[in-house]
Amino acid sequence: QVQLVESGGGLVQAGGSLRLSCAASGRTFSNHAMAWFRRGPGEEREFVAAITSSGSSTSYADSVKGRFTISRDNAKNTLYLQMNSLKTEDTAVYYCATSPSRNYSPASPTYYHDWGQGAQVTVSS
């Protein structure tokens, strides 16, 4: 099992930026693809971005493409999500999650088996 702890959430004005971090411990972080999901008020958990175990390939939801960047530092066992040009509709609790695969990280949250506790991101107008 991998333990995941998100940090870096907060309140920001529309157009601003935040960077989320997800610190991992337990099983070897570098063996797993990782993903970020979010859950807005009254909404289902939705896929945001994913990255392969080596960091060589990434994927994004259309709603964040061009604004968010997922990255990882395997030496520090840490996953990141840089969020720029934030919009009010980005307000949500953001979660990092571990894929059982090195390279496969689908949009369905049911595939993932380790989750952090979540970090609140609130974007004001």
C-alpha cells in the first residue's frame, strides 16, 4: 500500500495559480503511474491529469488542458500539479491516486487503489 498526503491547496482569485503536492510513502513510488482527480461541490469525482511512472508521458482532461501541468520527482517520492489561469469552476477537493500499473492510468477512478485525503482548492471570482 502507498500512503499519499496532498498539500498546497487554498484560496486563490480567478486567474491565479496554485501548486499541489502529493507526498508518497510505502511501496516504491517510481513503479506506479499516478493521477490527480477532483470532486467539485455536488459532483462526482472526475479525472484531471495522469503521468506514467517515469514521467515521460502525461494526459489531461480537456477542461484543464493548457492550464494545468502534472509532474513528478521520483527521487523525492512526490507528485505535483501546477495549476495556472484558475477558474471558479476549478473549485474542488483535489486527490492524488496511485495506479497499479507503470504506464496505464485511465480516467475511471475505480482503477486506482491508493488515495490521499484530499486538498481543498477554492477559486473566487
